[in-house]
Amino acid sequence: MAFEFTNEFLENLTELVANKKDKSISAIFKDVHYADIAEVLDEVNFDEAIYIIKLLDSEKTSEILTELEEDIREKILKNLSAKEIADEIGEMDSDDAADIIGELSEERQERVISALDDQELVADIKELLSYDDDTAGALMAKELVKVYETWTVAGCMRRIRGQAKEVTRVHSIYVVDKEEKLVGRLSLKDLIIAKSDQKIADISKSTVDSVNVHEDDEEVAKIMTKYDLEAIPVVDNNNVLVGRITIDDIVDVLKEEADKDYQMAAGLTQDVDSDDSILQLTRARLPWLFLGLIGGVGAFIIMKGFHTVFSKYATLFFFTPLIAAMAGNVGVQSSAIIVQGLANNDVKGSINSRLFKEMLLAALNGVILALFLFLFVWVYEGQIKLAFAISVSLIVVIIIAGLIGTFVPLFLNKRGIDPAIATGPFITTSNDIFGILIYFLIAKMILGI
């Protein structure tokens, strides 16, 4: 039965903590999944969360810590001793342990590592912390099941039983040579049906997808997504097997990347959430808001330069918001599709072909929209020349906005800059300015002002 988190449950839990009913609290969480407990701890106040964490056993709380929101986990870790943190880390896989250790100050890192009894885990944590962030090395876990190609099936089964105790879930069995280099993979099915005296080299598959330890984590995510992999081995520059990355880690990478792209599209320059301080939120929002201010000033200057046009055709002024909005919307649509395609590795071919396709698409949309606008202005204002000028301007503005929305993210991607920055305020502001300028230039030309 699924865990149901209600206000009544929260009120009851708060009362139990206040009265220090330890047995009742433990009974409540006995069969509850650690992810659900993490959700509860995110909702209770800090003192209550600390009380519950210290009450539960390390095997469960170690999993809970990995599921907590980062700011909540940081506060909890500050209130745990080095020995208490070491007890929690001792129950974790190496990748989760390294992530938790990495969030501590250097001084606390040393104290926690010194409190760990498992020296193999200590070595694994130090190795994982040595890799750059956002690489396969920083993402991987050291726990895996590996066998040597020279082993027999019978010998392999005996050794696997010992290795599997340290691995939460066995996705694949990796085959290495005497120099620890990855040479293949072995399925559990092939291992089970093989004869006991067969060599591993005879039943293993030599084709195995792997990633280098220095590979960017987003590239790892693309590879695993493309080939529908639940896990992928990680090798060093000499093809020596050093770890594995599982699908749950990749889901976290994809979520973080999606959150980052969404915030950039919304005009936030850094990773923030609603619980951050006003100063942090201001720093994240102000740069793009300032860009919008500059864009507005630019639009004012452009419109002021065409005051003679307004004096003869005041109606042009009232259609300015429509032109600016269409330019911004078309630009955002174009850039969003390109950014999504780049993220999924679906954008192929030359930039010129993409621009040509977008130009045709924008032209078609522009003509359809312009026809409706032409009829509206003609009927409402009774001036066919004015209607023609506004409609032609709209077509050109939509084409230019589509080209800008397509070119900018492709250009940024070629230069190694995150193309997600090309969505939202950046494209909207730039297209607003270009749109207004083009609108008045074309209108002035057609109307002969």
C-alpha cells in the first residue's frame, strides 16, 4: 500500500516528537520507503527533522539523506557529529558517500573521513572527489560486479556471490583481462545456462558500451538514453574499468539540466529555488531584468526617431505592441525547438539548411497571420495602404525573428556556450528591438513618409 502523507499524519507526528514517543515514531516509519520519509522531513521543522533522523537506524537514514533537498540536508549535517555522519556514510554506495562528503567543508571532510572504519570506502571516496564536477568520474559508483575472462563459470559464480553483497542492484557483469582492462560484458542469463567448466571469454559479449572517466555527464546521459542502458561502465584513458554509472544517477543529471535550462529560459542566471534568500534571488533575476530595461530604452529611442511617422499615421503606434509581441513569441518558439533538439542530439545538418527551413516556416506563418491582420486593419481603419504596410511589416518581422531564434542557439552551441541562454528574455528583448525597427522602416517606406 502506498504511503499517504496527510495533514493529520503530520500533526500526529509533531505531537509524538513533542512528547518524545520514540517507539511510536519508529513504528510509524518501520515500513515506509526512505523517499517518503525524506518528503516528511522536508515538511516538518528543523528540530523535528533532526530528532527523527537520530532516532532511525543508519541503514535507513543514509538513504533518506540522499533524498532530502540539498538545503535541508546541509542544515542536518551541520547538526551531526563527524562520527554520526561517518556512520551514515558507511551505509551508502561510494557515489552517494562522495556527494555527501563533498558538501562539507574541508575541515569536516577530513574529520568524517578519519572516523570511517572502511578504508576501501575511504579510498573510493577520495578517488571520486578527485574528479572534476560534471564528469563521469564524479558521477560513477565504485561498486560493481566484474569477472576475469580466464575464469570458469563455476569459479565465476563463487566470486560473484562475494562481490554482489556490496552492490545494491546488479545491472551487468563486466569482463576484464588480467590488466583490469574492460573487454566485454556478461548477462546473468548466459551465465546461468552455461556449463560450469566453460571459460568466461567463451560466453561473454565483446561489444560493450563504455564512457571515459573524464566524459561530460550530459554526454553520458545522451549515450545511456540513446541506447536505453540501465548502467554503463566507466574506464580510464587506458581502458581500465574503474566504476559504473546507473540510470538513477542519470535521471538526476537530466533533472538538474532541465531545471537549469528552465531557469535560464525564464531569465535566471544561476541555480536558485523559492526558499533562497532575497539577495540570492535578486542576483539571479536582476541581470536579465536589466537587459529587459535596456531593451525597453532601445525601443523608446527607436520609436522617438520615427515621431514624424506617428504624426501622419497614429494608428501605427497602436500596433507596435502587436509587432513586438509577435517578434518575441516567434523567436522564443524557434529557439525553444532548437535548444530542445540540441539537448536531445536531434539537430543534424548544416546551419544554413536549418535557417532556410525556418525561413520558409516563418514566411508561411507570417503570410497567414498577415492576411488576417490586413483584413482587420482595412475594415477597421478603411485604409488599404496602411493595412498593406502593417501586414508586410508583420511578415518580415516574423521571418527575421524566426531566423534569429534559430541562429543564436546554434551559434552559441558551436562556441561551447549553453544554448538555453538563447531562450526567454534574451531572444524576446532582441527581437522586440529588431521587430520595432523593421516595422517602422518598412511602414515608412511603403507609406512614403
